[in-house]
Amino acid sequence: MVLSRGWSAFLVGVGIWTWVIWPRFAVAIWQDPRAWVSGTVGEGAPTAFLWVHALLIAASLAIGTTVGVLGIRGWLIAGRSETR
């Protein structure tokens, strides 16, 4: 299957969007008092709130990276197909 340049650009955009949004969300979760047993940021053990969000963020970044890489590969292959 060969993606069109339009769909490839969309996938690259989704990958970029993922890397713009999720790291900012990670900072917000880290700074949330609910993420720490003591209620003070960075003190005490992390709570389930932090761990669940950390897994969500990691999975989203992995999926976003994969989608972005597929978009780049699709863009390059579509470019080769147009020149033939």
C-alpha cells in the first residue's frame, strides 16, 4: 500500500502534535500534588495517579512516533512513485 502525500503529511502532523502536547501534559502531571503521597511535588513516593499517567504518556508518545515515522516513509515513497 502506498499512502498519498496528503495522508502522509497528515500522519507526520499527528506525530508532531503528539510530541508537542504530551510532554507538556507530563510536566503538569509531575507538578500535580495528587502525584505524590506527601502532597508536595517531588517529595515522597509517587502515587498510582502518577504511574497511570506516565504509562498513558509513554504509550501515546510511542504511538505518535510510530505514526510520524510511517508518515515520513509514506511521503518519501509517494515522492518516488510520482517521479516514475
